[in-house]
Amino acid sequence: MNQTTNSILMIRPVAFRMNEQTAVNNYYQKVLENTTPSTVNAKAQNEFDAFVEKLRKVGVNVIVVEDTLDPDTPDSIFPNNWISFHENGDVTLYPMFAENRRAERREDILDVLEDKGFVINEIMDYTSAEEDGFFLEGTGSIVLDRDNGKAYCALSPRADEELFIEFCEDFDLAPVIFEAYQTVKGERKHMYHTNVMMCIAETFAVVCADCIDDKQERKMVLDNLKADGKDIILVTEDQVNNFAGNMLQVKGKDDKRYLVMSNSAYQSLTKSQIHKIEEHCEILHANLDTIEACGGGSARCMMAEVFLPLQ
């Protein structure tokens, strides 16, 4: 199994704003004072376009699909939460916590990928779990180590344990389950997505071990990564607040690897952390300030990796 891909699906926003339905447990979202919705969306579009250009410049195959004004989907810029694409031709659809995020699921996106020569064999649909109030938000909730057949999941209101285990059984993955927390106004609260505090690349992993309060769980997560030969690069909770866990390794031209992150994530890293990452691959970073502030998500959330086979 490949851990990285050259093809990425991204959704260009048309009505991006802070989503009041996700803000209840995404503590990274902020209201930007003295800005109109159209200004926020225009800034987000500019950041999006510049980010896509940077990725394409190094040879990443970015498939951009425009969002639609109707239905109202303020978080459509983060497609990795509702869909994932697998090497065997499976497409997975996930149950979403926020009602207005469920409308992000669009069948026409599958047509776009098929038109580009990708093969879709089967659709694995877990969305009926929404009716019972259980959620599992794609590669936001699940961080995959495809190469080693493992899936990491920090349980939260958006990541149900039984549903995660069912997913792992369906995809023949070994589950690594733990709880991750962040400090919000002096209280420890569940982190809304696993991919905010960890990123698994081919030869290394970026992890905030401080977010895993239970010592045994922390040791188990780190032991799993070490057993698979990953060079572990630890980041602090403060760095996670700057989206330093929300990174993704991709392939550019000539199979060159890049670790993709935002400017704020990059600027929060120490020289030695940057050096450790650069021992494995180059870093590509882009300004995503508006998207991070209003959306509470960063570079990794914006990219849905396409591992589907080509015709």
C-alpha cells in the first residue's frame, strides 16, 4: 500500500465562513471582527487559489471542484472529512457531526474523478450512522498508516469507537485507539479531529504526545509508530494551536515528497524540528490564515487524497 499519492481533490469555496454548527466542539474557530461574509470568502478563495498553484508548481495533480451556493455548505473546503479514496477502487462516505456538513456529499464529484480516468469499484457508505447520532469524520477522525495496515483514531464527539472498529474491520486495518485533549479556558476538552494532533508520513510521524493525557495510551501510540520504524517528531500543544499537526505528505513530480502545511504551522516549528522533517522530505507551506481562523482547519483538511487506480 502506498502512504502518499500524487493526486489530491480540493473544493474551491463559494460561501466560506465560520460554521456555527461545528464551532460547538472545534475550539480553533474564531469570529473575525469587522469583516463581512463576502470579504471572508474572497480572502479564503485567494488563499485557496495560491495554495493550489503552489502544489501544482511542484507537480502535484490537484483536481479542483467548485462548490455550489446551494445548499449552504460553509465548510466544503474540507472534503477529507466526508470522503476518502482507496487503492482498491473503494470510495468511502462518512457520517458527519454537523447537519449542514452532510450536504457537502456530492455524487457529481465521483463523475469528475471518473472523467479524469480514475476507477471507482465500490462505495462504502457509513452515513446511516448519522440517524443514530454516531459519527466518524473521514481522514480527519482517522489518520491512516496505509503502509503498515494501521489506523489511528482519537475518540471524540466526531469519532465513535464502534464505528471506527467497523471501518477497520472492513478495510483490514489494525485500530490504534486513544483520547486526545486540548486546554480550552483552563479545561481539558476532547480534540475534535485526530489529524489536528498527528500526521503520518512514509518514514516519519509528527505527533503531539502532550495531547494524550493517559500515559499508557501515549506510550501505546508512540510504541506503534516506533515499531513501524517511524522517526517521531514531537510537537507541543502550543504548536498544535498553530496547526503544526495538520500536515500531509504528498508526491510531486519525479516522485519527490513534500510535507504540506500552512505558514502558521511552519512558523511555529523550531529550527531543529524543521531540520528533522527536511531530513525526510521538503516542506511546502502556504498562507491559510483566514481559512484557519474561520474554518478551524488547515492544510491537511483541505486535501482529500486520491489513491484510486487509473484506467
